[in-house]
Amino acid sequence: MNTKIYQLNQIDEAAAAIQRGELVAFPTETVYGLGADATNEPAVKNVYLAKGRPSDNPLIVHVNSVAMVEKYAAEIPANARKLMAAFWPGSLTIILKIKKGALSKTVTGGLSTVAFRFPDNQPTLDLIGKAGVPIVGPSANTSGKPSPTTAQHVYHDLNGKITGILDDGPTRVGVESTVLDMSTATPVILRPGAVTKQDIEGVIGSIDLNHHKVGKNETPKAPGMKYKHYAPSAQVYIVDEGTDWAKVAKWVAQQPFDVGVMAEERILQQLTLPMNAVQFSLGTGVEDASARLFDGLRGFDDQPNVKAIVTEAFTAKNLGRAYMNRLNKSAGGVHFDPAQVK
Ligand code: TXA
Ligand code: MG
């Protein structure tokens, strides 16, 4: 099978493929998703196979209306309705209790809850509308790799494994949606994203920020958070705020291989880098950096001589919290240590 790239005037064709139970990757404002009809169990199973995703890791169900949520959720609490009104379409995924038997175990990973998301991308909302069913969508990358922010990234990982990719150019936000569990008494953020704790608290009052605290042997709230994630082949080093980048450059020069250097434009412009440095600009500010992070990390996978990547850190608040969550995982928590540079 050769994976087809659907242009925006071919949404009918993409929707027909979804209706036939085939896999079609779709754009969102965050990252590209790997789509299948959420009500078609064999199709959903194929999503796990194509990604190489562990079967206990549930999928997000993408909808184009609150009415569609009502078909599958046991109930929508008043606060969840308020959040939907405030942030949908947008980068907030809301977990609710499932209506018994409404969706297969394959979608929910056997949990009694489902994650719902109303993406801020018109072609994909049209795709859901034309297919007439909710569409499951994990990020459309091979499991463990950084999420795809272009149709080309998806093609790189999944060509031959899926029917097509609906191409809407590069995504705007670049990090995946905020995942908020509203199935419990106190809502909990399971994954930080562009919709921040403050944004949410502005609508429903105080919530718990409990993401990425899952240990190896605990039962995770968001099963996906326990797996190795966002990891390029090269080791990533987090360059903390306030680090002297001249030291970074010196360290790069001492390495026997090429080193990827991911930093804001203003840093790259001032820095004298050695020949074995391969630059990637994160632009200006944390919004640019979030939009570009996965593209940069993925790009270095195509350069086998790059065996290390140093990447600029940002303050972990607001969108910076989501950026640092992804960067930490891609680095496995490893930081650049200026003290080791002689
Ligand atoms: O921005 C996004 O959310 C993208 C785009 C394509 O919409 N999707 C995405 O899906 O990032 P995925 O599958 O890569 O990440 C979904 C996360 C996983 O960590 C998963 O474990 C968690 O959400 N999740 C899904 N359903 C859940 C549930 N019922 N309870 C707890 N966690 C859930
Ligand atoms: Mg993912």
C-alpha cells in the first residue's frame, strides 16, 4: 500500500476511507492524529498495530459537536460543559465516564472513561462531519518518537501502513492537547498543554495539577504517560535557563560526533559554534519553540552523525509547562552539566 496525501479538496475521499474502516491521518492545531472510525473495532485495532502502540493506552475520541459527546458519555458534569463552551474547539481534551458499552474496550484500553477532544481545525471537523462518526486519534507517529507536526512527518513514520494523510500544512501549537480528567471529584490535569491550569481555573476554580507523577509500578491515570516518549535516536540534553552557551559550544567542540543545537534565534546568532554543530532555530519565545520542538528533534533522526542534541529550556509555566514536559521526556530527564566542561 502506498499512503496517499489528500489535499483539502479531497476530504470526501478521506471520509469515505474512514467509513470503510481504513486509517487516515488528520491535521489538528496541536499535532497530526492517526484517525479511524471510533465505532469500528477492527479499524481501531489497526491504529494500535500501525503505531506499535501498547494496547492498554487508550485513544482520544475526536468530535465535532457536544451532541456527539452526549452519545458516548454517561453524563457531562456542569463544569465540563463550561470548559467545553470556553475552550472548544481547542487544545483541551476532557475525560468523562463512558456510557456503558457505548465504545469498544479497544478505544478505552479497558478503562471506564473516555477522552474527548474537539480540535480547532476546520478540515478535520469537516472530515468528522462527512464520515458521520467520531474519529479516534493518537498522535500519528511511531510509538516512542516525537509527535508529527507536518504531513511529511506522518508519511515518514507510517507510509505503507495507512490509507492516507489529510494535509493541512504545519500545525500551529506543536505540543499535544491538555488532558483533563473530569471523571473524578476533583479535576486533574494528566498532561499539560496549551490550555493552562490558570486558563482552566479561570472557568471552574481550583484544580489539581498532578501530571507525570506516575512511577513504574503504579497504575497510571493517563496510561500513555508511563511510556518512553518523544525520544529521537540521539541523547537529548536540556540546557537550563541561565546556562552560559559559550560553555555549551565548548562542550560540542570536544565531542567526536556531530551535535544538534536547538536554541532561540538570538542565542544562535551570538554564538560561535564549532564545525560539528548542527543548528536548529527554535525561533523567538516559548510559542515558537513549542511549535518547532518536535520538528527539530525529528529532523536530527535523519542525520545519523548527530549523536547528541542540546536543547534550550524555558520557564515551566503556562505553555512553558507543556514544552518542558515534552522536552524532559525526550531527554529522559538528562540535563547539560556546565561543570563537566574543562
Ligand atoms: O493533541 C492531541 O491530544 C493529539 C491530537 C492528535 O489530537 N492526540 C494525542 O493522542 O496526543 P495520544 O494518544 O498520543 O495521547 C493521548 C493521551 C495518552 O497519554 C493517553 O494515555 C491519555 O491521553 N488518555 C486517553 N484516554 C484516556 C482516559 N480515558 N483516561 C486517562 N488517560 C487517557
Ligand atoms: Mg502520542
